[in-house]
Amino acid sequence: MDTVHIIGVPMDLGAENPDVRLGPDAYRKHDIAGKLAKAGLHVIDQNNVVVKPRTDVPVGSPKMRRAEEVIRVCEDTAKLTEAATRAGEGAVVLGGDHSICLGAVSGASVGLDGRLGLIYFDAHGDMNTDETTPTGNIHGMQLASLMGFGAPELAHVHGKQVKIRPENLLHIGGSDFDDSELDLIKRENLQAFTLFDLLTKGMGALIPLIDDLAARVDHLWVSLDLDAIDVQYAPGAGMQNAKGLLYREIATLAEYIGQTQKVVGVDVVEYNPLQDQEHGKTAELAIELIAAFFNKRHNWYAQYLEQNKL
């Protein structure tokens, strides 16, 4: 995959952290297009999907807060990722809160006729539904929706078909699941390799799961919530995580996934640049990981640390 479309989705409506809407433009200030081009990708910047200001969007149902506008934005996002994947090109979708993944992955799945697997990095499950959600925030529901569970309004974004078959999901790095999410994982036999699994079983137990998924699907999408990464490397994560993946772990996994040469899209979400106090430390890491997922290697993060004496 040598051509990728950058799609900004400055949406904060699926969560309660309004500053994540600043993410897409912050990545551009860090020259994401130029850096990905230096890594060997041909980059087409599609600019930002239009999102209404938070003050103009009614909350609506407490079980699915701001759902009407979230769904509209996801539909617009899906059209762009569908077009990119149908053309045999890749997509880099920059959030925004994690609800944007619903549109990004739905579009790619439709564009690739459902032949898509999903590798999902997140400290949280994101597998609640409108019936189990403790908050009503859609950024905790989109993964369940992609697999066809929960409210039809969400599950049917960009078509009524299931976007990710449950057996084609690999969730990595979870450390904070709700009971209802654990029930869904058990009931549907979903593949979730938690932080506890990583610490007790090691990377050697995770690699075969990646291999198995890559062997069973034609294409892979990677969804990266920055809260899966330890706060010392990702202080700009909207929900900072003091027990997340270390740099050596996330960088190794990104490189390994990239070597499958099956990644067609990446969404990177929940970036709050106002928390990224160390000269854009989190943004630089995210850009490096995006390149690695597309099997392009570059050591921006090491250079950044050296330049800033961190």
C-alpha cells in the first residue's frame, strides 16, 4: 500500500473530552504528510470531515448521546474510506474521539466487500451497547456496533451488513473492561489479548494471534486509541494511562503488523494536543506508528527524543 489518503475527523461528540477535536490539525502542524512521504508513502490529504460544533448539537437520548450528528459524521467518513479502498489505496483517519472508527472501518469494509480484519488497540473494551452503556457516550460502543451488536442506528452505519465479523477481531492491550463487555467477549468468544495477558504470557503468545488473523483475511485495519500506550510515551492521550504498552512493545507490534503487508487503513484517535506538553511527543510517536503499520520504517521518535534531550 503506497498511496494513503489522510482524512481528518475533528469530532468530540462521542466523548466528553472536547479537546480531542484538535487532533487532526495538530498532526498536520507536525507535518504528518511530509513525514509519511519521507517514509515512502504517496500522501493525499483530504482535509477534514465537517463536524458541527458541540454547542450546536443536542444531547438527545441519554443512552446514545449526540447520536444523530455522530452518525452523520461517520457516514461522511465512511464514504471517503470506501472510495480510497475501492481504488486500491489506503486511509489514515485522524481523530477525534474513537467513535470515528465506526465510520472509518464501515467504509473500508464496504469498499472491500467485507474481507477485512480489525486489530484494535485500546485500554478499554468499547463493546458496550445502548442497553449496557454506563455513560451514553458512543466512543464506548463503536466496536460492538461494527460487529453488529446494539442499536441498529449505529450497527447500520453505511449499510446493514456486519462490518467486522466477530471472529475477525483482535483486541490488544485492554486493561479496563466493563462487566457487560466481558460478558460479550465470553459469549461471542471474541479474541481479546489484554495487558495482563501480555505481562504474563509475553509477546510470543500474541504473535500467533496476529499471524492467524492475517492468514484468514485479505486486508487489515488498525484502530489505535492512544490510551493503549503508557503515559510516559503518550502524554497527549485523551485518557492518560499509567499502565499502558511501552514504546518497545507498541513499536514492535506496529512493525510486525506492517510486515503482513495487508494493512489498508489506520485510525488514530483520542489525541489531545493540549496535554502533549513535551514538544509534541505523542504526535511524533503516532506518526511513526502509522508509517510502521504500512510497512514503512522511520525513527522519528528516536530523533525527536534526541533533539529534545528527553
